[in-house]
Amino acid sequence: MLLTRTWLRNRLDGIPLELATTGFRAVTIVVYWLMFRDLILSRRARWGAYRGPLLVAAIGPVLLAPVLFGDASLPDPPTKLVFASTSIVVGVREEFFYRGIVQNILDRRAGWWMAIVISNALFTLYHYRAFGAPPFTFPVIVGYFAVGSALGLIYLGTGSLVLVIAIHTVYDVLWALTPLIAHPGPFAWGVCLDVLGALLLLLWVARCRTAAVASR
């Protein structure tokens, strides 16, 4: 972050900055894997959890938010396509760190609730001054925290980092290509959808955990 937000940003801009930053992200992914592979792979995917209708209903609003209300304000189609194509690297790097490493460490030491709150406070703070990110207003802060929490809750409930990476990537691709409609609605309404999705996922996790306790 220090390299890309300070030194690199002072030397590059636009597409060259995004491509160079993606190179740093790729190196970071390798470092995370070499240092924390066992932690990243510590959860096993619970395939049965994917069938829950509440999970699908909760993911819907989160992915719908950038479609209806997103406007990344990227200057032209080539820039949008570059940002969309680098989204997979962004998704892998951020999910390795915030879910695979930070959330897992905190879950073991402070419980799942604090793990979600602290890991996504860090997730939100990380996006401050990110290239292509909207200005850091209160709705933007709430939106980042809600999306991060949604991803953390999906990971908590399913145990699948692959699923979380896929959803993160799709969200970022949609955001990079915005506006997808001629006149997107107010950004704050998109934040409301993100919050709705996170709350539905919280309900889904609570139900899953209650059902797991009852089955013992």
C-alpha cells in the first residue's frame, strides 16, 4: 500500500498505474501464499450451505448495487476494461489477506463477530485514496464496510474462499464498467443495497449456526 499509494502514484497515472499496481498485487499474493498457506486453507468448504435461498437473496442486492447505482468515473472504455480485467488479481489478493489471514486469525482469538468487525474496518481503511475509488465520504465508508462484511459473512458461513473471491471479482468488474445504465441512481441507494445484503447474510449466518448447534 505504501509503495502504490505514495511512491508509485507520484510517478504513474491511469492505466500504467493500475497495471503496475497489479504487478505489486501479484507479488503480494505469492508472499501471502508462501507465508500463510496453511491458514488460508484452514477452512473447508461446506457445499450444503450454498443451497440456502437466503444466501442467494442476500448476494443479489450486493451485486445489484453497482449495476443500478455505480459510477466509477473512469475516463474511457479502455481504462474501464483494464480495471475490469485486473479485478481477479484484486479479488484474490484482498480475500487472501482480509478473509483468509486476518479474519481467520481474529476468529480464533476474539470470536467471529469481532473478526468480521475488525477485519472489515481494516478493509475499509485500506481503500482510502485507492485509485478509481470514490471520495471517502460517510456513505462510501459505510458501503465499503458493508460489502467487506458481506464477503466475510459468506466466508464464515460457507468456508469457501473461492466463492468469496468470485463474488468479490464480479462486484469489482461491475463497478469498473459503471455506469452500466444511462443515468444511475444516487450512490446512497447503492449503499443501502450493500447494507441490506450484509444484514441478510448476518441473519443467514445466525440461522446456520443455530441449525448446527441443534443438530449436535
